[in-house]
Amino acid sequence: MIRNGIDCIGQYAHLFKGKRLGLITAPTGLTGNYVTTIQILHENFNLVALFSPEHGVRGDQAAGALVETYLDPMTNIPVYSLYRKDSKRLSKEMLDEVDMVVYDIQDVGTRYYTFIYTMLYALEDCAKAGKEFVVLDRINPLDGVTVEGNILKQEYQSFVGNYPLCVRYGLTTGEVASMANDQMDWNGKLHVVPVDGWERKMQFPETGRLWIMPSLGIPRFETALLYPGSCIFEGTNISEGRGTTVPFEVVGAPFIDAQKLADEMNGKKLPGVFFRPVYFKPTFSKFQGEPCSGVQIHVLDARMIQPLETGITLMHTIKTNYEQFSFLPPVKEGSRPFIDLLCGDKLYRDDTVDLPDLLERFREESREFAQMKQQYHLYK
């Protein structure tokens, strides 16, 4: 079985001994025997603080819900929020409590997933404060080779995209941390406890590990694989399946003809996927309680699928065929539309750029990023 960083921590005990530790973690922070990283650090070292990302350290907070400071009921250790209304960073008061911050959360290998920015913010904050930062590395479930999509442009930075990554970036969290620490000149005291036995070409089903939901919106590996493409619908008035049992696998709206859309998408013969007509009624989020129709995206070949290009093609098809389609307005006045923040560029909304040209532009940026990132690879 592949061992993640926490499974190898015994070999790196010297890093943690005699130090006050703060831990950023979530329900995926588990050993291969399903013991929490919280418990491991609490029982073996001096764990004095927990830092909570979105969803909470135990996963009991809803998506987007603000997290308040509280005591962890299982350890009585204080939990400080990194998902506050006014800030998503480590404060001076939090950093004064610790000598070292440890990060252990399973990533999904996609730029819009907010945990990666919780990590990068914390690394930058620790670098400025002269505190050590440790990443207990974890595998990239989508693989460590495939790169897809455009590179985020600086003027579109937000908490759903705050670093110039491609949408699907083919790196582990430890590799992303090493790259950012170098390229941003943070010069932080960064340590990466590496994964053991993982090869870059491996996808999650090949690791022999049990899938633990990184959040309720990603219930299984297939969801994570489709997420780079289906998440872009969060910037539109089309349901991305939130409020159903298959979020990010079904896409639809009350005004869509399910059979017609499925037939048109299957006619494009996109690699590795099949589109099935589907009918659903979301229990929350967009179109709550309303009958919707659309497609479920089925993964036929996890190696061949190009999830972002699939999602962009699906969005373009709906946009072309249904005048009711629209991009959502900015969340607050003066800010950019959410689709721009998700996608790190305005090109998704640009009607002067046709679909083949858009996809080719993104392929070129992917090739550029794939070449550059190799210098930060920790695994073969």
C-alpha cells in the first residue's frame, strides 16, 4: 500500500520534538490505519493548537460556512479558524502560540479547491514570522503527470485561485508548497515529509487506499476526476449537481432538454466519457426543489478523459443552445464575475474566441506549465 506523509512520520520525529505544534487538518488527515493526524501528533508530540480550514477540522461545517474558535471536544485543544469572515490567514496571535505549523489535508489536484490556498497562505505567514512549516505530503489522486487548462492570471486572484497554477496541475501538496516557496521568494523554513511508494502516473484507485471524502461535495474518486470540468458551472446559472447525491457529476437546469443535450454531447465523441440523460431535483443550492433535466457524465476511461475540456465543451454547448443560460453576476459590486475567478481568465466569457481556439490556447499553457513544474517533482 502507498504510504502518505503521516504514515512515515516516525522517520521524521526529530523535526517535531521539543516544539509547540499547530496543525492544519481536516477529516482526510488520517494514517493508512485510519488514525487521525490530530491523535498522532497529540499523543506523540506537543500539539498545542488546531487550525481549521473550510468545513472544519472534523468536517462538520458546511461549504462556505464561517468557522469560529472553539475547543476540540476529543483533545480539548483550541481550534482557531482559518476560514473567518475578515481573514483566511494565520494571525500574529495564532503564530505566537506555536513554533511550527504542520499541514495534512488530502488535495484533489484541481486549482479551485480552497485547501491548497489555506496551505499557501499559512506557509507565507510562517515564512514572514520565522516559523517552521511542515507538509505531511499526500498523493495527487488524479495523478502527478497530467496537466490541463490555463494558468491563472494575477489579476484574477481570489481564494478559489491565488497562485499561477493550471486547473489540473499534476503536483502533490508538498510539491506545490516547494514551488511556491521558491517562486514567490518566501524562503520559508519548509519541510516536506514525503509519500512512500507512489509513482507519478498512479491515479487513486491504484494506491490500494480507501477513498475518504475530502469534502461532502467530492464523495468518490470519479467526482474528483470530473471536478476540474464540472466546477466551472458554479459560475453559471446551471446546476452543477449540488443538492444531489452526485454533485459535479450531473449538470442541468429546468429549461434543458436532457435527451437532446445527451445526444449532442455523445455525438462529439469526447474521450473517456458518456453522457446520459438525467432528471433531478436539488435539495439545496441552485433550483432547490425544482425539477431539473440535463446529463450525468459517466467516466468510461479515467486515463483518457480530459475533464476540463469536457466541462468547457458542455458549457459551450448549453450556452449555444439555450438563451436562458447566463453567467452569474459578481458576488459583490466592483468585483469580477465568479466564472472569471474560478477560471483565472475572462476568456471563458469572451464570445469573440471560438471553442477550438480557446482549447488550443489552454493546451499551450498546459504544455508550458508541465515543462516548468518538473523541477519541483519529488517523485518519479
